[in-house]
Amino acid sequence: MIPHPIQQTGPSPQRRAPGATRRLSRAERGSGSHRGRFAPSPTGDLHLGSLLAALGSWLCARKPGPGTDPGAGGRWLVRIEDIDPPREVPGSADSILRSLRACGLEPDEPPLYQSTRMAAYAAAFERLRAEGHVYPCWCSRADLAASGGLHPATCVAKPDPSREPAWRVRVGDAVIEFDDVLQGPQHWHLADSAGDFVVKRADGPFAYQLACAIDDAAPGITQVVRGADLLDSTPRQMFLRRLLGLCDPSCLHLPVLVDREGRKLSKSAGAAAIDPGDPLPALRTALAALGIPGDALRAREPRALLDDALAAFDMAHLPRCRVLTLAEPAHTTADRSAAFPRDFAV
């Protein structure tokens, strides 16, 4: 069990005079060469599961290694993955950014919107096509059901000139090996785990795997910290970067928060939104899940809480598992504000 003291103790936060310039805390400063990122999709409000990923990436960026001085940490960026319009919820990108600010999480650079990066994705796709790494495919999900949804080396469906194809990358016998900072050594045979996967969809957009592979290299990201539910995306993105001659960042996959029924906390499953007016309960819960001790969770103001958490953060104390189960439901209704759970079970 990971303890999560909720009781608010300690001195009251100091108030600034109106118009006074606030000095940046050590938690807010980032100037090193280490660069981390948080990359939410604008499909709903920020919730506890996504806050855990945001805090994990922020802590690892600010204090990337043992013995690192918190004030000399790296930079933390935010990328909005808005390349799938049918799934997007209007206004959710702004809502996510507001919630992050309410939690004291300010990116060191203006947020990057993937919708502004189409030219980079198109150039990468054209290179893959010119070098013969991708091919058009008319196979439907029903066509691939017999192979468990994985696309084999040859198409099942015949070309259909009446509709646009998807484009898939050939994986052949590729094996991707890497060391995840938290989950340990990884060995993935792409033909068995992913098959020939889509890089450009039949309905037009570039696929998540291609966009993410490029954007985690283009801004000089040095470490990708995200949920373990995306661990199987990492070998696909590494494969694409190697085809394109791009560098791989290191990776750290945090455990995913699930409810007592084993369901991942997600926007689609109705996970409670973070309350920007009172983010401290959610912050304390997420930080406790990341191994921050209770005596570092007593501050009454988000930035002070982040300062204390950063000073106490030790990557060695991150839970080395793929799932953390909430001891209480993390759902809310219109007439019940989010009552965030206090304990976890590995």
C-alpha cells in the first residue's frame, strides 16, 4: 500500500501584494539539457490518471537522475495531440492546460499542437514511401480478425480503387530491444506484437505512431515518461525513427491507474475531472502514487507542494509495476465533486 495523508497541515501560504512579481520557485525553473514532455489528447478534461503521467514526466524532467540538484533540472514541455478531430472534444485542450496551470505545472515553452505539424508528418511519410517502407492497404478490421487484428506480411483484401487505402509500414523480421527505466529490459518482435501497422489512415490523418515518433525526436526530447498502457507503442515508434534516421529518447513507463474492477481511469470511462479550484487532493494522491512520502505532501499551495515533492522525489521509489489499483472508485456525477481515493494496491 502507498500511504496518502490528506490532512492539510503546516504554515499557511504567504500572500503577495497586488501587482508584485512572483519569484520562480526551484520547481518551476528548468534550464538543463534534459527535456521531458507530457502529451495529452484533447478528448476530455484532465483526470487523475493523466495527472499521474503529467507529474511523473515533470518530476523526471526536473530531477532526471540520482543526486541531481532540483534547481538545475531540465525542461518540461507540453504537446497537444490534436490530429484526430472525430475524437476531440471542443475546448478540452484549453481545459487541460488550465488544469495543469492550476496544479502549478507550467511548461517551459509554449505548448506544441500536432495539428500545426502536418508538413513534418507528410515529409516523413513521403520519405518512407520513396524508400519503399510503406504500402497501400485496403484490409478492414473484419479482414484481419482471423489473425487477431495483426496485419500479416501480405494483404488479405484486394485493392479497391473506389476508396482510399490506408498506408502500412513493413516490419519484416524486425526485433526492437531497449531498456525501460522502470519496466526493465524489453524485447519486441514486431511481426508478432504489432504486424505491419498503419502510418496513414484511410480517412486521411497521419497515424498516432508516426506523429509521436517524429515529435519525440524533433524538439530534442531526451526522455519519454508516460503510462505503461503505451509500452507496446514504444517499439513501433522506435522502428519508425530508425527508418527515418532519428534519435530515440530514453523511456520510462509508469503504472496505469485502474479502478477496483480493473478498468483504466480514462475520459471515456467517466474518470473524475481534476477540480482546478481545488487541485490539492488530486495532486497529493498522484504524488503519493509516485512514491513521494507523506511528510512532503503537507503544503497548502500547489507550487509549494511541487517544490517539496521535487526535493523528496527519488526515481528509485517509483512503483515498479504496470498497474496501480485504486482502493475507492474515482468516478463522479454531476452532483458529487471528485472524491479522490487515498490508497493504492499494487
